[in-house]
Amino acid sequence: MKNEALLRAIIQNAIDGIVIISDRGLIESINPSACRLFQYDPEEVIGKNIAVLMPSPDRENHDGYISNYLRTGVGHIIGYGRDVLGRKKNGSIFPFRLGVSEVTFGEVRIFAGFIHDLSQQKEAETRLMQYTQHLEELVKDRTVSLNETIEELTLAKEEVSQSLEKEKELGQLKSRLLSMASHEFRTPLASIQLSNSLLERYTEKLEDNKIERHLQKIKNAVSNLTTILDDFLHVEKAEAGKIEVSYATFDLTIFGKETVEEMQLLAKKKQKISYCHTGNETMVRLDKNLLKNCCINLLSNAIKYSGEETLINFSTQISADAITIAIQDNGIGIPQSEQKHLFEAFFRAQNTGNIPGTGLGLNIVARYVSLMRGTVTCHSAENEGTIFTITFPLL
């Protein structure tokens, strides 16, 4: 009796459903877990054929399964681990794992069915399968999209490559053209310059002011053309990467004074270029030729865009961590709206009028200063003047 009570307690409290049927397929006992699964009360199914808990076609064929097993001892009703379908009281179908054991008491044979609900597992598997299919579709769509993007990028790359190749060819052509034009112009300009010098010598004893005036015009025109050609050559070399920085140590104050003396000769009537240096140190390490080109460009602009009887300030300073060079004039200034284009090649402000120039000087200054790891800035106001500041870190 004790063992029977223990067995009954185990069956009643088992998590899985347990159904006991006779050898005729009639339900003799059903535990609470099985009742919850199939949604029946015990009295609704006890005494009825187990087929009531089965969907078609097992519902119609189950009696045949038992008869065949009882007659031959062969069949699939005994064993554990078969996934089958059950039919609830409301007609809905659910999956479960079935294990069947045969128990014999003398001549009485009964079968105990152990039922493990697979509804949540199957739902999870279904969701996983759907999610997997969804991911596969997304991957497929993304793959198609990626392939299309790759094709577009490939075409774009080819177009860019072709454009770059054409640009390279145009750049080479422009360089050759500039070089050729520069050399071709220099020969006749040299001849004109020489002839002009001879004419000046021959007319030294003459007092004809008109001759002197025209000779000066020739000299100025030749100087302007030479400057233009020099600007073109500087730009061509910079764009072609042909300029190498040659650092050398030199005295900045001597450099400044020599530059002022040279540029004072080109100044307008009663224009004065003033030079001063701040700081005890005077030695710097820079490319002297590139720096001279920058200063001459800026001083030339100051002379050109300032009136007669004006002062141009040229100053240098060496501090603990930087070299600063500033050139300030009281000229026409640069409109605020145009200052952002100041260092672009061929750019000229609208207020320059008929003042000659190529618009390349400041572009060359910016390139050369950058090559020496420096920066150049401008502060200007229209009709108030301009100050350009070049700053180099101490090497």
C-alpha cells in the first residue's frame, strides 16, 4: 500500500502528462498535467478511447496500431522520444513528445503514456526559422544592393580615374606651355632690355625729357612682363612639386635691411619702407630664397596698392617659439567679402582697378610659406590698409 501511495503521488505531481490506457485503448487514468494539456477534466475522458485526444489520421487508425501490436508484438506504439500531435478539447492541435511503456499484471496489460509538451519549443523553433528566413532575405537584399553599389562605385572609380588622367595630361600640357612661353618670352624681353639700356647710354647727353619718359615706360613694361613670367614659372614649379626647401642659417636683420634697400628703389615718389626687428635673437633657419620671394611679393603689393608719400612698415620678430614677419601698408585695402579668396591663383580684388598684376603673387607666398611649415594671415579693411603676417615655428 505504501508503494502504491508513493506511485500515485508521483503520477499526480509529475510535471509531464501521464495517461494510462487498457489494451483496448480505453483511458483508465489521467494525471492533472495531462488534463491541463488537453483541457479536459478527468471524468470527461476516463473510460473513453485514447483516440479522443488525437487528431486525424491517428484518431482513426489508433485502434489498428494497438491490435497489430498485440497480435505481432511489433509496432511503434512502445518506446520514448516520438514527436506526435495531440488534440485539445477545443479542437486545437499541439505538439508533444510521447513515450509509451507496457506494464503487465498477470494477464492484464496496460500502457502508460508519458507526454512532454513541445508547444513553446516548436513556437520558438518556428520563430527562429522565420527570423532566419527574414535574415536570409535581408542578406540577399543587402547583397544585391551591395553588388549594385560596388558596380556603381567601380564605374565611378573608372570615371574618376579617367578624369584624373585627363587632368594630369592637362596639367602636364599647361606646365610645358608655361615653360615654353616663359623661355620664348625671355629672349625678346632680354633684347628689349638691352636695347633700352643702350638707348639710355646714347641719350645721356640729350635733354629731351620725352625720350627719357618713353625709355622709362619701356623699362617698366619689361619689368612687368618679367614679373608676370616669373610668377607663372613659380606656380608651375610649385604645382609640379619641383620646389625643394633648402634650409640655411642666416641673420634675419641683415636679410630685412637688404630687402628694404632693394625694394626702396622700386617705391613710388616719397614712399618710404621702414624696417625694425624685435627680440635679442637674430639668427634663423629657413630657406632664404623662398623667404625673399615671399617678402618681395608682399612689399611689391604694398608699394603697388599704396599711394605716393605713404609709409610701409616691414617688421621681424623672434620669440621663444616662433619667427614672425609682418608687412603693413596704408593702401586701398581688400574688401571683407573677397578676403576668403585672397590666396587663390589668379584672384584679384574688384577694387584693384587698372593696377597691373597676375593674381598669382599671394598664391605663391602661401605655397612657399607652407613648404617651410609656416602660416600666412591677412588683416585688411577697405581704404584703411592691409597687414600680412607670416609665422614660422622655431626649428
